[in-house]
Amino acid sequence: MSASFHAMWTSLRPIGRSDASGGYRRYAWTGADADCRLWFRMQAEARRLDVETDRNGNQWAWLGDPTAGDAVVTGSHLDSVPDGGAFDGPLGVVSAFAALDELRARGVSFRRPLAIVNFGDEEGARFGLACVGSRLTSGQLTREKAFELRDADGVSLPQAMEAAGHDPSGIGPDPERLARIGAFVELHVEQGRALDLSGDPVGIASAIWPHGRWRYDFHGEANHAGTTRLVDRHDPMLPYAETVLAAREQAELAGAVATFGKIAVEPNGVNAIPSLVRGWLDARAADQESLDTVVAGIETAARAHAARQGVDLAVVRESFTPIVEFGHALRDEIGRILGEASADGVKVPVLGTGAGHDAGILSASIPTAMLFVRNPTGVSHSPAESAAEDDCLAGVRALADVLEGLACR
Ligand code: HGY
Ligand code: MN
Ligand code: MN
Ligand code: MN
């Protein structure tokens, strides 16, 4: 099993890797994405699985009859954030194929169809909305809204799909596909340090924090940086900067997290006062009330700072994902399977996360669960993201145990 894991990791490693940062730039419907999709197809075909790409651009590799119903599905995503790590997404896909190899080595026979999935555009790095493939499939993103998504160059999602050879005309809810799935289990690298602190290689997800993205447009007045008196300026950078500080303060007060990680400035000249500063807020909290409090607090502060500078502010909520609590039935069954599989009967820890996942989106439609693999530093969405090989292999074994328990017994 470690050989097949290694071989997959080695063949996937160069795709979309930036030599400058050592991170990954695998954005939806780009050349790197196409290479990832080809990689997926080759892994599937090497295992004699039937590969299909659904209307929404998600890839599926099937063992057994896809139309039989009650399928057990595992997998994750292969796209990345800008300069992302190697594990966020790919670990779940590689582990899915490796777990299938492990089950074949065990000689088990499958009672239910099994599929491995690569969800399209999980990170939303190009079009600004995360989990596009699973949101479309589940109906949480309408076809109309999807057609309005544009990247930084003004290319629309359907144009990008078409350019990559995918016909966008059929995108939209796919309830028939979801009805054929009995359980979806996504393995993912942990994006915090809970497992490191508890000393466990693998955990089970309990919940995903509610989270969203808001666009803040501060409209000021472009002017000369050398000749415009300070009192005459309407500089949108000032309220933007104050808003970043307010976000930190409000998040601390509410026990939440709030981040401005992306910014666009117009005209973006060294010697010009900006006409526009556009910042994107990512805010998350353990519960809806805390999230509402932090989001409202940041907007109130931003409006006050903008008014002080004579700057107009428009705030648009671009996406929102409510709290996800993974269903107890599947979660408990997985806990039981892993408990029975462990030699010493150790209970696998159950933990929540502030990161979004396709599993969270699909949990509104089908029984869904997640496994986390220890991340020794907790760093993610960065080239420094890591996981020890022994822990990755423990994750593969755990996933194989779960798939065997669900699909073979
Ligand atoms: O959590 C996120 O930012 C994304 O859904 N992976
Ligand atoms: Mn991510
Ligand atoms: Mn991910
Ligand atoms: Mn003026």
C-alpha cells in the first residue's frame, strides 16, 4: 500500500507547482486543473474503474454499477488555493485510490458500488466561490448564479469550462446522482493542531463552523500622491486599513476568526491615491450568533471609518455556508468500525473545524462524514502544509477499514 501511495504522490507532485514558492496553483479549468484531471483518469483506468465527468465538472471513478444505488463514495478535490500546500484536497483523493488498493489486497468483495470522486473547484481560488462542483450538484448554487461567476480577468465560469473542453450547458442540480449515493466519506489533512495535541494520527469530524466571504468596496477619489494635501484626500486605503484592524479586534472579542487575505487596488499606482480598494473578508465562528456579531461589528466599524474619510463603502456577501453538523448515524458507525479495527480498541477522537469542505455541502443532501489526518504544525493553505508519511498511511488504513465496513460487510 505504501508503494502505491508513493507512486501516486510522486506523479501528482509536479502538477501546478510553483518553483518560486514551492506551493501549488491548481485553479479550476486551467491547464494545471486539466493535468490533475488527466492524472485522476489515469489512476482510475489503471485500477479498471469506469471514469465519468458529471455535468458540473466533478470526476467520478466507479467500481460496480453507478446506477445500482446506495453507493459508498470517497474522495476530495485536487484544486488548490494560491500557493497552497500539497495535502489539502489531494490527500483525500490519493488516499481513496490507495484504500481501494488496500481493500483489493485484503481480497474483500464489494456488496455496494464504490466511487472515488474529484470535486471541481473546491477552493474557489479563481471564481471566488468555494465548493462550486458540490454546490451545483446539491442545488446550493443555482445555474443562474454560476453563470454570473467571473474570474479576475472577466472570464465567466461557463467560458472557462468551455475553453477547457467541458460543455457548461448542463450545469445545475443533480438530484438523481445524489440519490444513488448512500454515504460519502471525505478524508482530509487536518488544518489545525487538535490531533497533534491529542497525539492521534486520525480523527473523525463532528462539525464545520459557519463561514462566509464578504466583498468590501471602498470608493475614494484618485489623485496625485505628491500634490494632494492630506486634508483634501478621500483615500480609501485608510478606512480599509482601519477595517483590517477592526476585523482582528472584533474576532478576538467574539472568539471567532476574520481575515482580509485578498485585496485589489485601483489604479494600483505607487504615486496615486487609490480610487478603489476592494478587500475580501473571510469570517468564521463556532456558532451563527458569534459569526453574526463579528460580521456586523466589522461592517459598523468600516462604515464609520469610511465616513470619516469621505469614502463610500459597499459591502456584498459573496457566499455563506451555515454550520454543518455531520449526522450521528454515519459518524458513530465509523467510530465503531475504527474502534473495532484498532488493536487496542482506542477511540478515535472527534473534532470540529473552521475549514469548509465538499462533505459539508453534501451533508445537507446525503449521509456524509469526514476523517482527518494529523498535521504536525497545523499550517494549511500554505506551501508549508505537511503530514507525516506514517500518518498518511494510517489515514489510508482507516479509510480502507471504513470503506470495508460500509461497502463490503
Ligand atoms: O475552507 C475553505 O476555505 C475552503 O472551503 N477549503
Ligand atoms: Mn482548502
Ligand atoms: Mn480541502
Ligand atoms: Mn474633496
